[in-house]
Amino acid sequence: MKFSINRDLLLQNLFAVSKALSTKVQMPVLTGIKIEVTKNNIVMTASNNEISIQAKIEDRKLLRIEEEGAFVAPGKYLIELVKKTESKDIDFISYEDNSIKILADRSDFTLKGLDKDNYPIISFDESKTFITIDAANLKQIIRKSTFAASVSEARVILTGVSFQTSGAEMKVVSTDSYRLSRKVLVFDHEYPEIKIVIPAKCLDEFNKIVEEGEDVIEIHFSKTKALFKYKDLKYLTRLIDGTFPNTDALIPTQFLTSVKFNKNELISSVERVSIFNSNEASNIIKFTLNADKTCEITSTTNEIGDAKEELNLLECSDPIQFQITFSSAYFLEALRAFNSSEVEIHFTGEIKPFIITGDYDVNLIELILPVRAA
């Protein structure tokens, strides 16, 4: 194996595949990046059995291939080496003793490779069942959903995000049983029926790779895997086996009252009131709406003190005397999911779930369950 490659192009692709590098010693070969060189391109692969990433480099202006071959390089050290070199181009030459020489200007490195014969066979095959979505839209969907997934393995299915298609609609839902996020997308054509659950943490890792823009992403589905095809990158993630709960009945459609706020002002107010309880697991605040259209939020921490903040209402559908208690942490995460400058909170009762919507966040609903006041 012998090739020369532009340093920046190499580093960009190493960073992308490194998201899938394993840190577990049970399978040392997965701490490496597999590099396969053909006469037309270079393919880099990394996997940790949860996700697998493959990057293909074909830019012949920045790549010169002299000899084909394959090698598994220790990922951590290869990336550090390339990061620290200032050479415009880097040369790679492999040897029969499973070593690879890396030349960059006046630097000369030799890396001992990992056993490429032990590297697992990973299929990045595309399927006939797939959807297409632009990168900017998918990034928004991931940002607005994964935070509401569970981090507890008690119910593994809730650690994922549900993707379900029906006709020209796709419903994306996540919940940890205390809050829920639902986004509905409407496409300009119908897709085959799909019901899958993707681990939230795998979606978050993919989101770190995707850049804002109009690039089209294909999402291919099989029974056990989802494959994201983005530019010259393929991102493979396992699916969570099981049936995601039907959450449609949880979302209320009739309300006691609805209150509209400036989103940033509301966030600032909640942050100030939460200062005293920010380190507590409960993070509980009380929201009070009065019949005279005044509104306030309060918090109490026995060891520190009390906090109260008056809120400015933009609109109120039905000014009634009303109180509800809930987690400020959940509330803030839900508010930050919105792009709208104004948000509307729809209350159904003092101990019933409430939902948040935004005028410019079409078909997005964030739901939060209240807690019983002490």
C-alpha cells in the first residue's frame, strides 16, 4: 500500500469516522481505523458495534495512489499524528511486517498496525426502503427530539427516538415517561410504511458530523439497522428491538387556558428562579396564573431561600386562577427546542400534562408532566 494525500482532507475524514472508534479493550482491533486503498479511492472504516462509519475519498486532485492494499491503524495515534503535523501532504507506505511508514515534511513515523484479518466484516449496503431529507432539516429534528429520550436502561425502548411513516407523513417521537417531544414532517410524496427506533445517542453522534446546508441525506432501513448516506460518508447504526409505545393519546387537544410568552424572556426568567435549585435533582418550580392576567413563577429551597419572578404575558386565552408545578430543567430543554421567538403553553389542569407550541415550529409539540406540589 502506498499513497499520498492532502493533510486537511485526511484529517476531515479521520475526524468523521473517529466518532465510531471503540474504547473497549475486549476487541482491540476496533480501536483502529481500517484503511482500504484501491486504484480509484481510499475507504476508511471505524466501528464500535453500536455504530459504524465509512468514509470514501475520491478526490484525485488531493490524492495520489501508487499501490493498493489494506491496513488497520491505531485510531487514537493516527489522528494525533495527523493533527500535529503541518505538512501540506502526507505519504503512507505499508510494509510486510504489518507496519506503516508515515512521512510528513521532515517527520518520519512508523506505526504498528492491528490485525486486519480480525477486523469484522461490516455491510454498508443500501436498501430499497429509504427516505430522503435535507441536512438542515434532519439536524433540527435530531436537536428537537433526542433530549427527551430516556437515559435509563430500565426501559431500553425509551432510550431511542421513534421514526414512523404513514403515507406522506413521518412522525418523530421521543419520551422518557416524564416528557415527550413530537415532530411531524409532511413530504411531497408518499413513503412505504416504516416503524423503527434509533438510539438517541447514535443520532446525536451523527448530528455532530452533519453540516448545516442543503445536502440531501438518504436514510436506508432494514430490520436491524439504519444507514445514513451523507456526501461520501455512510453512517450505520443499530436499531432498538421492541415496540415503541403509542403516545398519541397522551397529547391533549382541549385546554383550560393557553398563555403566550416571548421565548427568550421566559427562558431568562426561569433560569433566574432556578438558581437556588439548579444543583438539586428535583429542579421544581411553581407557575401561577391569576384571574387578573398577572403571572409568576416561584421556587423554594429550604437550605438557601426563595425566588419569585413576575412574567410578561403576550396573550392569555382565558385568565383563570391556576397553579401548576413542574421541573424547570425539563421546561428549559423544551423551550430551547423551539426556533419561534414566541411560544404558547397550553394547560389542561393542575396535575395534568401541558404542551408547548411555537408559531414557526410547524407540527412540533413538547409535552411535560407536572409534579404534585408538596
